[in-house]
Amino acid sequence: MKKIVSLIAFLGLTFMLTACGNSSADDKLVMGFVPSQDSENIASSVEPLADRLSEELGIEVEGKVMTNFNSLVEAMGSNQVQIGFIPAFGYVLANEQYDVEVILKSVRNGEGSYKAQYVVREDSGIDSLEDLKGKVWTFADKGSTSGYLFPAKQLMDEFDYDSASDLETDFFSNLIESGGHDTAALSVLNGDADVATTFDDVRENLEEEYPDIKDDLKVIDYTDAIPNDTISVTKELDDDMVKKIKEAFLSFNDDQEMIDIMHEVYTWDAIEEADDSEYEIVKDTYHQFRDIIDEE
């Protein structure tokens, strides 16, 4: 009898501890960001955004800058982060692996999508995609939607390559993973690579330090449109809370202070509703390159 009572007490304690461990999303929401430039600057910039969201939702909201989009995806998968500012490819991974749901996306220059660009030196003599054969290609990393996935798909279709490895070894003479879009562009500027594939237009982020960069680097082509980065939520949030989060963010469109913060962090000009179907093109591209990405 004592053993049964002890077992019941143990199970009760275990249940209580488990319930306490899963209640963080009930009394606090964590909003995760991927660093676009300086992590410390982003962390300080998003504090007013988190505070304002706390007021709108009536619950504490903490802003947290992650090391990269993979760490944000994993944090959302374990429900350590409930609201994620995730780029398109990161969202696809989060959705497929953890049922994370996109609810909103960014608007830049009046558009809900953007393109990847091919950047070369103005004096390189490179004027078209055909001219890239035998050249050195640099990009952020193979998990980058605009840095690698969309350009690689475009070049494979354009020049009839069946695999990305054939494109890399036969079409280009060498590849450099730079770790960032800005560093990829600078590699071309400094003559370490012939072409960089980046988001459009990375040169604007570098103009302050390199005032002549738009004269020194030119864009020779663009990829198909890529849906903009997302505000996504975890499956653990109930429908009522998701609705409140969506309405709160959409209300920021009428608040210049909040839009200024969004612009400072990610150059967002506005926020609009989004759904999963808009990211099918990214899913299709990801599936085509899944083996390469999984090796990274």
C-alpha cells in the first residue's frame, strides 16, 4: 500500500513539474530574431518593439537575438521561442520539421518579395550569366535562399546542369562561402572572387563605408522573385493568441515609431498578412537541393 501511495505521489509531482515546465508560453512570449548585421544593435533596437507588443497582448514579451536561423528554427521547435522573424528558407525548414506557421511577412519598397542579384566588378568584363563560366563564385552559405539556392537553380536551368555539384565543378572554377551577403560582395570588390550572389541590393548596406561601391560593383542579372521574410509562430500557441499577435503587428503599420524600428532592424517598410502557399516556390527549391543543404 505504501508503495502505491508513494507511486501516486511521485506521479503527481512529476505531472506538476511537467506542467510548470510547459507553462512559459502562458506567462511570457519569446520573440526570436536572426542577426542581419550587428547582434548587439539588433538586441537594443528590438527592446521597444517587445515592450509595445507586451502592452498590446497583455503578456510579457522578450526579444532574443539568435546566432543564426538554424538556432531560431530549433528554438521554435522546442517552444523556447514562440514568435520568430524567419527568412523564407528558415521558415520552410521550421514548417516542415515543427509545423511552425507563417502569419505575416515584410514589405520592402512596396513589395512582398525580393530577388537575388549577381554582382561583379564594373571593370571585370563580365556582362551576362554566360560570362560567369570558369569564374570564382562567392555566396553567404549553401543554406541561403538568395545567396545560393535560387541562383544555383537558375544557373542549372539556364545551362542544363542536372546537379548542383556539376554546376559547381564544371561551370565555375572555384566556390567561396563567405558567411554573409556583405562579405560576399566585398570579396568581389577586393578581387578575391568574380561574382557574388546576394539579396537585392546589398550594396546599399555598404555605401556608408564604401561610398563608390555602386560605381565599382554592377548587377548583371536577377533571379525569380523570392517571398519576403516572415513573422511565424509555433503550433503551441492557441488561435486566439495568434490572432492577437497578428492584429498587434498589423497595427504597427499605423505607428511610425514601430515601423522605424522594423526598418532599422531588417529594412522593413510595412507588414502584411501571409500564408504558407506563398512559400511553395521556396519549398520546391529546397527539395531540389535538400541533399546538399543537409550535408552543411
